[in-house]
Amino acid sequence: MASTILVADADAGRARGLEQALRARGFATLYAPQGAAALETALAERPAVIVAPAELPLIDPAKLAEILRANPRTRTVRFVVLGGGGGDTVPSSWDEVICDPGDPDAVAREVERVLARRAQVEEMDRKVEGGQEVQGRLSQIPLADLLQLFQLNRKTGTVELSSRRGGGRTERGLITLRDGDVIQAVVGNVEGEKAFFRLLGWREGAFAFTPHPVEGPARILTPTRSLLMEGLRQQDEFDHLVTRLPPLDAEVALRVRRSSLPSAVHPLTQEVLLLLEVYGRVQDVVDHCSFPDYQVLRTLKTLKERGLVEIRAAGRRGPGEGPAAAAPPARIRRLREWLEERAGRGAVGDAKVLLATTDGAAVEQVLQALHPLPGLRRLRAPGGAGPGIGTLAVLELDSDVGLELIRVPVDEVHAPAWPLAARGALAAVLVLPEPSAEARAALDAAAQSFAAAGLGRRVYVVPGPKDEPAGDDLRELLRLEAEERAVAIGEGTGGDRLEAARRLLAHVLP
């Protein structure tokens, strides 16, 4: 039996052309001159597809779809809307939008594609009702359609997703459903609504739904219908602006001093600005911000237009930049500002970082841990520092900014030199041979001398095995003051060593 297509259009001439093209492909057609008549006809005849212009009189396609989707008898009706692509957003209830409706044959071909997709959804519906595992391709059945199907059938289980992303890597995601409602979404290190909106933007890849009981509290509380509508709205806006949004692999940095930024800003903007203090890549800012990806990208675009941030292609150096930096541009900028405040604008150079310890071998372990950072230049061979105060290495962060790493022995002989060494220094790294309060106590006199000289940034470091305590556990073990920091640099290879080095650097930089 031929599928029935309802053409609802006040333009009778255009409607006749569409009907002829549809009948030529074997479809039966109905006609309604405006939205109210289309609603009456759809309720009586239940067409497979309604083709209508966005400006349909009396009841527009968005309202018509809302009414028919709420009725169990007509919830499967699909909508092909003509000329509806000029606005910023498109209702999620529209299956296809044809911006140029001048070719009736092109419209008829689109109707065929919509019906083919509906047939796939109906086949999947039968499998879901039978409690079977469901698999497919997102290019054939969009994730939004899939989740609407699971919601209608009140299914419980998980949807596993995989997609080939940039660089040929495969990214995987997971959506958890309970009684048809989305209660959790995870992709990479991102979860919750942010992850859901990201997954909803996947148009290529595979999915597999496995029905099974789901326990535990819901991480996503927003009703699934509202979640889908908001996600599709964001995706529509993203598609509209995609060429003007910053690429994920681009580098980003503040162009102005933190003190010159407005104090009253939207929470999203405030969070993005804070993240720019730590991260120098758009992808990292997007991943670590709690707001949806599209909103973060749009905020970065706005900040760039206002001249507050600089965004440039990955690997492209700005004027005067040196080798690849060991720290994000925002942290290097703050170090430059710190140096300028103390020595005058333009008088930048290397900031002093003291390496204080009772054990020379432990200092060598710290230098070895910092070795993966680009720009580290050893000035003395291992063991060649001698017994006294001396510069061991320089870490070049930029063409004109770096860190001078100075060894400061902690013994009574060198005690008179501690205040002098601390004068104008950025930080003191107090190196412990072992993670214990006793080892820390051996450095107390030097730490107190540094504090009295105005050196407020003090970081305790424990080089050693990867299973050393870290973070708050290490702080508690060492019984540190509130302003003091602690970090363990465990042994590792490759990315682990680089991450440990950057973790220490993050505590040292302003």
C-alpha cells in the first residue's frame, strides 16, 4: 500500500507541483490550504509525512507537529518543512528542512529518504519491544530519534556509542536510560548534561542499546524531552555559527591583565576566564568548563571579538614567542606580569625558584622529573653543583621569560644566606627525601626564614615511587600550613613524567 503524503500549503500552484512529483514516485497525496485544515486531515487520515512551508497560515508546522506528536495515533507522522532554514534555530520536531523549495523533485526525494529512515526506526521499535539488543549507525538513525523511541517504550539500559573523531582516534560514549528517561551520559572525562549535548552532536558512528536493570541515583534530572529540545537547539545554533567558532585544537590566551577584566560577568564567562589561567588550548577549556561545549565556544568567540582573548591556530607562534612552552600561555603571561610589577614594565627575565633540601640526591631527582618539560637547560652536570648555593638549571618558558632553579642547602652554615636567596624569589620548592613530618621538620627553619623574607609561595615536593601519597593526603601527612602546597613526583615514563612535571610547575607559577 502506497504511503500517503499530506501537502499543506497556501500556495496552490506550488502544492500542485509537489503533488505531481510525489505521485510520480508512487505516493498517494492529500491537500490542505492551511494549518487548521491540515490538522483535521492528519487526525482523520494519518499521513506518513506532512510537507508544509514554514509560514503555513493559522497553525504553523512547529505547533502542528507538537499537537500531532502528542497524539498516540499520529505520533509517527514525519515533517518536511519548506523554506525554514533562514532562522537561527529549527524546531526539533521537524525531520527535514529544505531551504530552497523550488524543485518539486528534490522535495519528493527528501520525502523518500525520510520514509526510509522511519522504516528503520519502526524495525528497531519492534526489536526494542521484543527486548533485543539494538545496533546501528548514527548516519542512518540519528541519536535524537533513537532516544525518543526508547522514551516512548520506557526502556531501561545503556546506549554505547563510538565515533571516529579528529586524528583518526575512536571516541566512545555511554548514555544510561531508566524507564525511557536519560539519567546519565559519559564521554571521555566529561559526564552529565554536558556529555549528553556533546554526544547528541555525533552524526557518524555506531550505537548499541543493551537492556538491563539500572540502579543508583540519576546524574541528569532534566526531563528527556526538554533535554533533547535544548540539545538540538544548541546543535542548530552550532551549525549556523560553526565557521566562526574557534577550532578545538586552537591555542587561546588572555590578551589583557586579569585586574583589568570586569568584575560583574556571567557565571559562564567567569568560569571560562578562570580556566584561561590554567589552560592554553580551546579543547582543554571546553573539556574542563561545566557548561555545554557550544556555550563555551560561543563565549570564547565573544571574548575574542571584544579583544580580551587571542585565539590562533595550533602550533602557530605569536610575535616574539620562543620554543614550545612548558606551561599554558595564560600562566606565562601571569609570570611576566609578576616580574613587571617587581622590576618595572618591560624588565622581564628569569624568576628565581629556590630548591631547598637537606639531600642533594633528592634535588637531582626533582631536576630529572622536570627533564620532560621543553625548554629545560641544565647549567651543571648531575652532582656538579658543589656544596653551596648555585644555579642548577634554567627553564625557558618563552623567548624572554623563564625560571632560574637555584639550589639552597639547608644547614646552619648557609642559614645567613637564606633571607638573601629568598629576596625577590618567586617560590621555594622544599625537597623532602621521604614523605614524613620528620623530614619536613628538618626544613622548618629554612621555610620560616623564607616566609619572614616575604616568600609566600612554598611547595613541598616528594620525589619517589608512583604510589607516594599526593594532594590532600600528602598535605595532611606533612602537617602543612594553609598557604603551603605539596606534590609528589612519582617515577614514570612518557606522558606520566610530563604530567608530573607540569603538576609541579602549576604549583610554582603565579
